[in-house]
Amino acid sequence: MKENKKSYQADFKRNAVMLSFEKETVDNVAEKLNISNRTLLHWRKSYIIFGEAFTRLGKLKLTPEQEKIYELEMQIKKLNTEFEIIKGASHYLQKEPFFVFQYIAENEPNYSSYLMCNILGVNLGSYNKWKNKYASERQKWKTMVKKEIASIFQSSQKRYGSKRIAAELQKSGYQISSSTVLIYMRELKLYVSVKKHKSKT
């Protein structure tokens, strides 16, 4: 079935290419954006050859030399990605599978879990089972921490900010940063009460 000819905005084309390079597979991106694999692959090739200018070009046929450049660039990009993933995970590879799973979960915003599992020799099904359980446990932990934050905040008569609350939590054994506490306080709509001093006249 032929794809209907459509006109795509430059930002749409650029974002599709970046997404396919940085995280998602070509198939996933094409399906999400309702475009054909062939169209996306052509955009990727054009981006490698012409850079940002590709968004302003029509459907040009690449020369054999340009096709070769594209293939070499993709090989370099693939090797660089593999190196980055292995380098980042090297500290975890000698430890229990839990630590490798955690590394993959933390880096999903940058790489697909499929790609990381494939490069690190991890079973994708095992990782997904762990991730679902981990997400559930993480949510329970977050709910508990939020209750503690609200309790400390109220006990301080709304005077403690994120740094002081984080310090109190750390004394109780919680491993949490003040920046995370600040995010949770905003989600709870907890704001420090500042008393206004009357100016002398």
C-alpha cells in the first residue's frame, strides 16, 4: 500500500530523525508518527548528508558516494552508542543483576531498553519483570517519603525548606537529596511560610 504524499513541517521531520537516532527504533518512531519506514529512513540519510538543511530539501536521490558516507556515519554512531552504554554500565557489570537493571532503568530517557539489554547481554523479559516490580516499590517509597515530608513540614510550623527537611530525613536513614525533596514539596503544594517584618517609620 502506497503512502499518500504529505507535506511535513521542518520541526516534525527534525524531531522524528532525532528521536530515531537517540532512543527509539525506526519502526517505533514511524508507527508513533504515522509515517512510513521508508520516509523516515530517507530523512535520516538526508540529515547525515546535508545536516539541518535536509528539512528544506525535497526527496533527492543520493549518489553512491553519499550512500557510502551515510553507511559509515551510521556505523560510527552505532559504535559510539555501544561504547557509551558499556562505559556507563562498567561499574555495575561485576555486581548483582539488580544493579545492571537499575542502570538500564535510569538511562531509558537516553537509550531504548531493548538496545541496552542487547548490548549488555541482559534478557529483556527479565528486565521488564524487574522494572514493573521496581516501579511499584518505588511508588510505595515515594508515597511514604511524601508523608514524612508533610509531617516534618507541619511540625516545623511551615518554616523548614527542602534542605532542612532533607537533612532531617537523612538523619532517619533516608537517602534523598534536597532537590528531590523540593520536587516532592511542590507536588504536595507545601511552601515555606515567611513572616513579614514591619518596616520602621
